[in-house]
Amino acid sequence: MVRPLVLVVALLTCACALSLAGIWRARAAGPTGQVAGTVKVTLKGVPKANAAGVVLYLVGFSEPASAAKPQMVMEAKGFVPMVLPVTAGQTVDFPNRDTVFHNVFSASATKPFDLGQYPQGESKSRLFNAPGVVDVYCNIHPQMAATILVLPNRKWAVVGKDGQFTIEGVPPGKWTLYGYSRFADKPVKREIEVHADATVRLDLAIDEVRTETPHMNKFGQPYGKGAYK
Amino acid sequence: MGSLRARLVAVLALVALLAVGSLVFAARRLMEDRAEQQARIDFESAKDQLDRSLSLRYEAFRSISDLSYVLPVFRQIAAGTDDAADFGLGSEQGDADRTELLHQNLVDADWSWARQAGSQALVAVADGKGRLLYSTAAPGNVGRSLTRLSAVHQALTADDATPTAGGVHDSGAMVIDGHDPLLFDAGLWPAPGAPGLHVVLVRATMLGGQPKALFVQVVRAKDLLADVALTSRGTHMALVSPAGKHEGDVPRPVAEAVLAGQDHVTRAHMHEGRRWLAYKHLLRDIEGRQTIGQLVIGRDVDTGFAALLAVRNALALAALASLLVAMVAGAVFAQRLAKPVLAIEKAATKVADGDLDVQVQATGPTEIQRLADSFNAMTRGLRERQKLERTFKRYLAPEVVDYLLNNPEAQQGGQRRTLTVMFSDIAGFTHFAETRPPEEVVEILNTYLAELASAISISGGVVDKFIGDNAMGFFGAPIPRADHAARACVAALRQLDALHRIALLDRARHWPKLSVRIGIHTGDMVVGNVGGHQTQDYTVVGDAVNLASRIEGANKVYHTQVLLTDATKAAAQANPSHSFRFREVDLVRVVGKQTPVRLYTLDGLAEDKSAISEDAAQAYALGLSAYRVGAFAEAAVQFHLAASLAPHDGPCGEMARRCEALRRDPPLQWDGVWTLTAK
């Protein structure tokens, strides 16, 4: 069992080195700007106090994925976080920390997969190599729904409850800013121009139209009456 | 309508009308049947094609459905909203991954049915962007855009891009990668259970090759639901939804008519002056549960079969023409038939008027010719009979007439034959005629002559002529008869009998008693038709005839009724049919003749009792012997004896008186022959 451990350590070391090299390259590319602002979230036009669940990301340039292995945790019959941004090339872990069996599957066009059912304490992972929107569900519990945003770069921000966000280290250029919520019909989209050592400030408004996302089970059928909740 | 011609024309016209009428009727029926049959065949073909299309579609759907159940994720992927691009996250890699995944699954699905259905059935599956995911024609060909196939393009760009009934259909011709052009029938339907996918069915017919690669160019593209079903022109289609919504170009009344009927095909339905045939086909959804609607295929028969209708019109014209021809032919034929009949009728009228020289020129049918021949034979017969009657100018026994008609040569030219000729004269008639009114004279004369002639005819003789109160007849011609002399004798006896009969009647009518003088002679004479061209007599000429006449006259001398020569006696006795009692009267020399003639009288037949007694006859014979040798005194004794025995016998008295005179004044020379001085 020593050899795999050594191998993993070696790989991690390499990954860290590569990441550092990437960061260095990015920084070496020159001065960067930042994007900051506020997101106001409404539910069918009614302002929400809590703006959590919104992710902002920039599209228009690519960056290598970080070595980090983000997690989407299953607990209390839910996925945490509900929206997980990753960079294309990253592998996501799906640990079950709940007391019941869970299943993880996606029927998305970008990354269809099915990890099968597994109990508490086990974890499975999946590599997301192409950008896209991957809706993730549990085949047992219909209320469990999450989205993995596979992004081309690492310039994203998970908005807090107060709606404030900041994206740092943005290379200068004309990019598109997207504001994503699972409950909105369409993402909010802004064209921005980032200059070195400057901050683009903008306020966004996202109107959510639902509080949950109806979907089919992995067989393409509706969840049965006796489905677990 | 009475004439033959009119009837014939009418009958021929009727026959022609019937024939042509039935022909036109049959042709019309035939054409209508053919039209209907063709329509039915087309309908059946349409139905087959539809069924094949539906079946193919169903199989394709089933394949994808099976795949979806075996690999649920496949369906999820196919159905999943690929909204990465909406989120600015679309990437070629993502697209390719997804396409590859779908493709692999489709490759692994069961398409054996499509291969069994034949290479002409191309089945392809496209994704929501019209990209080829799989095709049975070229399984390795992935990712190509099908949007150039207008059906695909239309399905993907239409506002209501989720057709539920029949999908989007297209057909036309296309070229496959430089191969021969092919006719195709392409349809695109959403795959059930995988709404992101579309099933593309291409049923292609290619000349001289197998469809190998997928199409690259659509030569003609048109929304032709009708052409899918029917390749023949003149066909209309309509889709009638269960709610009654009518889409298509079949006239609504026609569609309603076929939908209301029990049969799948209407009988000819009239719409705006045109006959329509319509066919209905129930369309169900792919599971066969739900009725999508009724497909109505209509055909305008009158337009589709305009050529046949033209033929029908031509036939009607031909019918009219043949009717005219038949009538003209009938008239001509009737004319030809009636002409000889009319000619015969005309000739018959002439015959009735007495013209027996009429001949009919017969043309026409055999029966008519036979009629004409018979008519000609009849006039010929009448002519000959008339000629006979003209020639003989008197009564002929029927058997003689028959003989002459059967042996025309018998009266041709002249013949020298031995015959018996007979003259019969009514004695004392001249005096009688002077004292009586002429009407009575003629009446009596005719009565007597008729009896005399009748006796001659009955006995087989020919009444030659009447000379005043004299009837002349001859025997042995024209029918040759060996017993002509005997027949003449029989005729003489019959004439005497007839005279007795008339005499009885005459007393009642206060007519005078008339007697007859008969002279008979047998000898050679010439017999034949004598006279000019117009009037000819079949008669006898010669010395023998004159002699007979003289002998008739000699009756006056001997007060006899019948005198005949020894030639006749000999000829009559040579034929033993009758036994006559002849009595020699005298030996005479008639006027103009040197040769003496022995005369006999006829005392009847041997069995007759009315004749003179044997004694008287014997005395007469003795007297005659003495008289010959000039012993007139002795002869006178004998003759007186005979006269006393037979006081009414003429020769007895005559010879007694003559011998008395000769005895008183004997002649210088005596050869026993008495010379007659009167004719």
C-alpha cells in the first residue's frame, strides 16, 4: 500500500507544481483587473433576502484547471453546494455523508454519467473535461438537485447572502459575464471590458421563477409515488 | 312502311343502331372499369407505400425506444436540454463527446430489421441540430449536417417544431456522392421518448446501384405528401383530423362522401361536373393507439382519363358514321333486292295483258333469281301452249298437248308418214242454213261440230280444221300410233253415236234431223306445220287427203254415212283391237284419179245388232260380184233382194237402181269400176 501512496503524493506534487507554474504564468502574463458588484435576486419579482446560490463567471478565455478536487457532498438529502463551479479538467468528488444510500447521475448533454448507489462514507468521483452545464440528481430522492458548472477558466465568484461578489485576477480584455441561478430561466449576461489594475463594477438582477427543478429519474421516467423524500 | 325497301332500311338501321349502341355501351363500361381499376390499383399502391412507410417508421421508433429502455441515460442525453451554449459554455469537445456517445449507442442498437427491409430503406437518426448521429447506409458517417435535406431543415426551423402526427415529410430526387440520381422519400419524425432526436427515414430507389453514402445534394425538395403516396399524376390528398379539420386539396364533399361510406373506395362521386374516385386510409400514431386522422386520396377521373374520354367520343362518332353507312347500304341492298321483284311484277302485268314474250332479267339473290327463272319458264310454257293452240286452232286432247310440249320436234318440219285422214260433213246443212235464222244456224253448227271434233279427239285423232260444216281430222300424228286406221273407224262410230244423241235432243228443240257423211282413207301423206310465219297449221297434205275428201262426197252417191277405202280397211284389220264389220260397197274411180278405189262402208262393230242382216249383206255381195262382170240383170236381182231385206240401207237401193239402169242401157265398155262424176 506504500507504493500507491507514494504515487499519489508524487502526482499531487506534480500537480501543485504545475498549478503554481500556471499561476505564475498568469501573473507573469501581466497586470490584471477585477470585476465586482452586487446581485439582487428576486423570486418572481419579489426581492429575496438571501442571494446565495448564484454563481458569476466569465467566458472568453481559458485557463488550466487547478489541482484542487472540489466536492459535492450529499447530506440531509441534498447536494452541497447546490451550484458548484469547476474548471474544465477538474475532477469532482461526490462523498456520501448522509445516513442513507444515495445515487448520483446526470442526463446532461455535456456530461451524462451515473455513479450508481452507495452508502454513507463512500465517495465517487467524475472528471469533467468539457465546459457545459451538468445537472446532477439522485435517482432515489427527487428533491436532490444540483448543478455543476464546468467553466473554461477559474474566474468565477460564488455570491454570498448579501449579494456581493468580486472576481480577482481577470486578464484585461473583452469578456462576457454570466450570472447563473438554478431557478432562473436564462442566465444573466453582460459584456464587459476589463483593464489592468482596474475594477469593473456592475449590479445585476436575477429573477428566479421557481424554487425547485422538476426532472425525470435516470430512466427518463417520473419519480414514483413512493419515491423517497 | 309497306315497301320492302323501307322495311329493309329500317331493319338494317335498327340492327346497326343496336350493334353500335351496345359497342359504345360496352366500351364505355370497359373504360370506366379500367379507370376505376387503375384508381384502385393506385390507391392500393398508395396504401402499401403508406403502410411500408409507417411500418418502417415504427421499427425505427421501436429501435430507439428499446435503446432508451436499455440505456436510460441515452434517452436522457438525447432529451437533455443542451443549453451549454446559452450559458456561454458550448464547446466543440462537448458537442463531439455527446455526439460520439449517442452514435455509439445507436450503432449498438438493433437495426437488423432495416437491413432485412432492404438496402432501399435508409434509416438515419439526427440530433436536434440536424446532425447525423447514425445511418444504416453509412454507419461510420457521423456529425454531418442533414439540414440540406429540406424535411430536416423544415422540422428544425419551423415554429411548431414538434410535429406529432406525421412529422415532416419530403420527397424528390437527390444525388448521392456522385452516384446515379435516385428518387427518395424522406421523412423526419421526433423519436418517441427521446425528444431531442429525430428519426429520418429515407426510402430511396436508385437505378443501377446501392445507396452507399448519404445524400449530399437535394435536387428537388418539396412538401409532397401526395407524391409520397402516389407517383401517378392527377392525384389529390387530404388529411382529415378526428375533429373534422380538413387539410389538403381533395374537395371537401368528395372527402366527406368517402369518409361517410363503408367501403374504402367510393363509387364515382360527382363534384362540380367531374367524377371523383376517393380512397380513405386510417392513420394512427406510432403505437397504433391514437387516431391521427383519415388520409383521403382523391382522383379526378374525368381529368385523369381525358384521353379515354376522347376515345369514347371518337367511338360515338364512328357509331354515327356506321349508322349512316348501314342506312345507305340498306337502301342500296333493298333497291337491288326490290328491283327484280318489281321487274317481275311489271312482267306479270304484261302477261296478264296478253304479252307472253316478256322475259325477266334476273339479278340479285339466289331466291330472286329462281323466282325470275320460274317466271320465265312460266311465260315460255304459256307461249308454247299459245303457239300450239294457234297452230292447231282447235281442240287438242290433253295427251296430245303434253306430247307436243314434251316432244317439240314432233311438229318441226314436214314428215311423210302413213296416216289415216277423216272428213265428216253434216249432211243437208246447207239447205237447213238457208231456212233458219243465222243465230240458230251457228248454234246448231257449233253443237254438231263440237260433237264431231270431240269424237275425233277422244279417239286419239287431231282435229285438223273445220271447213264450213265439215270437220277434218287425222290419226297417227303427231303421236305415232300403229292403230291409226282403227282409231279413225272408232271415231266414225262415235260420231254416228253422237249424232243419234243429238237427234233425240233435236226433236225436243224442233230441230231438223241431220245426218253425217264420213269419208276415211289411209295412205302416205306429208304432215307438218304449214303456213306463213304468223299463222301456221299443223296439218296433212297429199293425194290421200284429197281422196278422203272425195270419198266423203261419195256418200251422197251411195246414201251411206261412212265410206272408207280398202287401205283403211286393211290397216284397221291389221290391228285386232276392234272387230269392225266392213261391207264392200263398190269399186270407184274418183274425180281426177285413174286408179280405182274399193269402197267399204262400216256397219258397226261385230257385236252390234243394229247393222244390216247377214242375208242382206250376202245378197249385196252376190249382186256386187255379178255387177263387176257386167251381169247387171242378175246383179239387179240380188241388189233388189238386199234392198228388200234392208230397206233403209243406202247402197242396196242405189246399186239396185243403178243395175236396173245399166241393164236397160248397158255401157260400151265395162271394167267393173264406177266413175264418180261429182266431187
